[in-house]
Amino acid sequence: MLLALLCLLAIAATIAWQRHRWHAQCRAAAAKIHGELAALYGGEQRLRVASEADFPGFDLTAHRQMREALGPLGFRHLGCLENVTVGEVYPQNRSPMDVYADETGSIAACFYRIPQAAVLDLGTTFVDGRQLLTNTAESDKLTPPPTTARESLPGDSKPEAVLARHRQRLEERLRAEPTLATVPARSLEDVLEHCRRYAHDAGEHRRSLGLITEAELLRLTAPGQEPTTRLVFKYFRERMSAGTGA
């Protein structure tokens, strides 16, 4: 339920840029990736209640279309959130996060759009702190925290298909664990708290991995660029080992 997809796209672009003056540029790429990841995951991400007026000039067409699509599926629009931390790291790509809840309060929805993608997140939070997440962020190649079971569908998946899959996964989880209960999401503040829980768990997970692994970087790499990515990661680890890590 975060805009960390921006980070993934930026990392992929940074790696792809490296073609000449190999070592110097790989060091520069490692420094850039390190700086962005440390800013995103070095501490608690800050999220806040926002409004459309906080994003002057932002094209809200896709947001309004999603609102029209989710309404007949039983979702009520609750308002808007912003991930302040992500907006500070990538100010040119700030996006409102439209927030919804279904009729039962067991499923929350977040929709956000950036130049490279539009993402619908459907999430359920359980009383034991675990979360179930189904989204259209197919470009998200970072492993989720252990507390989150995430499934990413193709980016062009229809809202009704995403909802059907999430409900199927939720029913399977509750059948497997009959005593498990969900934490209701009926207000904007409820969803904000669920997003903060995910952000906290994701941050702890990133820090436990040293922010990013070589395997994750390789999953963001275009074919033929693996040697560059491995060299970037080598310099990234050197920065971490030198004490400049989160």
C-alpha cells in the first residue's frame, strides 16, 4: 500500500543508464540507489491525510474513473492519503492515494497513479498483524515483509478481477485459519493505520536485508545488463560496509 514502486522504477532506470565509463558510473549508480533507499527505509515512513487540493495540476482523470469502477463493486470512497516520505524522495512524482473500504470493512482499497503506472491495492489486515495484499503493481520486484502475503496481477487487470482474486485469497486464508479475524477498515483513519503498519513492517524488512539484495536488483535488470548490476551492487555493499547504510 505504498508508492515504493517509484523507487523500483528509478532503480531500473539508474541501472539502464550505465553504459560507458563503467566503474565510475556504477559507483555513481550505487550512491544514487543507496541514497534513495536509505531515505525511504532508514526510518519510519510518514503518511498523512491529504486532499486533491494538495496536488495542483495533477491529472485526476484516472482517479475519477477508478471511483466510478469501485462504487458498483461495493466500495465507498473515504478520502485521500499521501506518503510524505516518498514524495520527498521523488517530488516530481507525488501522487494522491485514493482510499476506499468495502461494505464489510474487511477489504481496503488504495489507488494511485504515477507517470509510469497506475496501481490498485486491495488489502486486508488481520488481528495478529499479518496482511493480505492483492495489487496491480507487477513491476514491484522487492520481496514483501514476512508479515505480508502479496500477489501482484498484471497492470491492466480490471478492478473486478483484482477484487475477485483478493476475495478468493481471503476466503482461502480464513478457511485455513478459522479463528483468524480481520481488523475492520471503515474510515480513512483506519486505512491510514493499516498503511502505517505495512510501512513499518516493510521498513524493518528492508533494513534487515541491508536495504536491497543482489537478487532483487537483478530482477529489475534488463537482459544483458547483469554484469553492470552486479558491479553496482558490489559498490552498493561497499557503501553499506563503510557505515553509510541505514
